[in-house]
Amino acid sequence: MKKTLITLSALLLIGCSARKVNKTEAKENTEITQTVKEESKTDITENTEVIDTSTTDEIELIPIDNTQPIIYNGKKVYNAKIRHKKQKNNITTNKEKKVAKNENREVKTDIETNKKEFNKQTEKQSSFNWLWILFILFLILLAWWKWKKYFR
């Protein structure tokens, strides 16, 4: 009889509980990638201009001997020595230097986000009502069996 009571009480205490579990777990992973592209271009243009504006022709006749003629440009010149000199004057130099610098910078940012969610829901429905009904039926049967055995 004691073993029966201990077993029934253990079943009632252990088997009559309800269990509800809600577990939520969230993980977020963010990855940022940044790409920088720089481009620099320098253009140098040099212009040098030389302007020569004048030329000089010098002809010089120097007398030496009057007896001998000199023919110059189809003309006869007596007692002379010819000195011919050409000269360029007014030389102008213009230097122009142009520097153009172009810089281009591109920044590309990629953001990648990974989200993981884990939900665990456990709900145990107990058979609390059925156990009580079975326990009461068992007690009634046990009482009837003992009653019948005692009064016989």
C-alpha cells in the first residue's frame, strides 16, 4: 500500500506540470568594404614663339686702286673693295607654359548586413485533467476492492 501511494504521488508531482519556452536569438553581422580610386592627370603645354622682325643688308665699297674696275650687280666700280653684311635684328621670344591638373577621386562603399534570427517555441500541454480523472478512478477502484475484501 505504501509503495502504491508513493508511486501515485510521484506521478502526480512530476507529470502535472506545463512547460512553455520562448527562446529568441538574433545575430547581426555587418561588413563594410570601401574602395577608393584616385586618378590624377597633369597636362603641360609649352609654346615657344620666336619672332624675327628685321633683316639688314650692308654693302660697303672700300676704294683701293683706281685703275682696276670691280663689277657689282652688272655695274662697274673702279678702285673699290666690296664688303657685304646681312644682319637680323629685333629677335623676340615668347614662351608660354600652361599646366592643367585634373584630379578625380571615386569612393565606393559597400555595406553588407547579415541578420540571422532563431526562434524556438516549445509548449508542452500537460494531461493534467486526465491524470486527475485516472487518479480518482484508481482511488475508487482501490477503495471498492479494499471494501470488498474487508467486509467479506
